[in-house]
Amino acid sequence: MIAPLEHLLRNSIVHGLEDEQQRTQSGKLPIGEIRLSVRQESNEVVFEFSDDGAGLNYAKLREKGWQSEPCNPVMRIMRRSWQSDIQAWAFYGNDGH
């Protein structure tokens, strides 16, 4: 269980938080905040990471998505709007491919 938690934490740090200068220019505190919440839902334990970073860069994600060739035909259909690219990649990843 350590590896997935470490991966999520690393993603929050590397991809979520801006550097000190960008944060200050955005009116944020120079040091970012990463939150971890843990809760139980029925028989499952849910770990949720969040940060106070800039959020997803949809333009960059979309460009990366268009550069790759999806194997799943459903992804080709879903790749029609900004947010659907993210949903398509989530669907593709959750589908086990």
C-alpha cells in the first residue's frame, strides 16, 4: 500500500504545487499545502489527496492526449471536448488497459 500512496503524494508535489515565485505572483502563500483525508465508505477505505496548486493544465493534457494513439475506440469518441479528454484517460486507466 506504500507505493500507491507515495505515488499520489509525489504527484501532488511535482504536478500540483507551483514553485514559490509562481505562488507568490498568484497571491498565495509561498509554501503549498497538501491534504490527505482518510474515510471509510462501507467496506472500503478511501484515501484522498488534494493540494492548493494551480489545478490541471487542460491544454497540456489535451495536447499530450492528441499525440498518443488510443487503443480503445471509446476514447476516440470521448476525445471531443476539454474535460472529456480527462474523463477518457480516467476511463481508459480504470478499464485496466
